[in-house]
Amino acid sequence: ETGVTQTPRHLVMGMTNKKSLKCEQHLGHNAMYWYKQSAKKPLELMFVYNFKEQTENNSVPSRFSPECPNSSHLFLHLHTLQPEDSALYLCASSQYGTSDTGELFFGEGSRLTVL
Amino acid sequence: SQQGEEDPQALSIQEGENATMNCSYKTSINNLQWYRQNSGRGLVHLILIRSNEREKHSGRLRVTLDTSKKSSSLLITASRAADTASYFCATDPLYAGGTSYGKLTFGQGTILTVHP
């Protein structure tokens, strides 16, 4: 396994379902991120975890719940989503330092469709 | 409004031609990064240029940064059909504490199409 792996690649769910997206990084990085990519909109940063601690929650609705059990794994728990939440959800990791944010390594994304 | 904005939104060229994409931003930065995304896939990092650098090269890529104009350009020389993708700039904003804590801000991207 190399890089950043996201599962599932595609997910269709109803508005009352509960599902989870999983991300695993094999790069030894200490920071992980969730981004949302919707059509015709810039990438939106949702959550940042540095050293397993959440350092950013970018005004994300509570129906999205992140979990970072260790520095290699990141989950995004989904419940009672809305159709406008349909998007490509991208996980990324980086080696976070004290001076600036370096290169992000992205997974292939999870394409979510909410019916 | 968003930090990084790319121009043009779409660019169509023939194989062998050069492609130039521009990015403008609004606040002071630690660095600026360029990424590439093939349709429906994840983003791939291309190059990072720090605020004290003016130009950087990587293979067929050349990036310039003008902090006085708050702008950057990405030049792809001798383009190939395989270069067809969306290209994004991302800025690492400079905060009072010196680090953005991972809050890269992406633009909407330039869609590049290279015709064989």
C-alpha cells in the first residue's frame, strides 16, 4: 500500500442513512485533512488534524463528524445528510512543521451521492 | 472572497504548445502551491514556491511568484495530451503566529485541454 487510500470510492445514501468514509495514509505524516469538492466551487477545507488533535473545524455542519484514532487513520461519519452534500470528499495528509504548510498528498476521493 | 483565483478558467491548446495559467491571491502568504487533478481523481502536488522565491522549475514546469502583485503563474512547456487536467493554485496564508496550521486555500482551477 502506498500513499493515501480512501474507501469507499463511491457511496450512495439516503437522507436518513448513517455511513462513514475512511482514509488511511502510509506516509508517516502527522497531519490529515478532509476537503469537500463540489461542482463549480473551490475545494473547501472541512477538518484538520495535527498530531491526532483537531485544529480546524471550518464551520462544518454537525451532520459531518470526523474521527482520528491515530495519525494514520481518519474517518468522516455521515448522518442525516442533505442532497446538497453530494460531492467528492478528498482526504489528504502532510508532514506538518512549525513554519509553513508543505505539500499535501491526496487520496483518490470518495464520490458521495445523497438521494 | 476566495484567496486564490485562477485565470483563465479554461484553456485549449495543441500538443507542443506552451500553456500558461495565472493565479491571484489577496493576503500575505508563506508559500503558494500548484496541484493537478485528472477528472474525478485526487489532486497531485506539482510544485511549491515560497514567499522569498521568485521562480522555480521542475521538468517542463516553470512557476513564478510576484508577491508585490500577489500573483503567480504556471507555465507548462511543450504540452502533451496527457497534460489535460484541471490545475489549481493553493495558498498557505501567513498568520500573526507565522503558520496557517494547514489551512491551504484553493482556487477554482483552470481546465486545460491539450489536443493531439
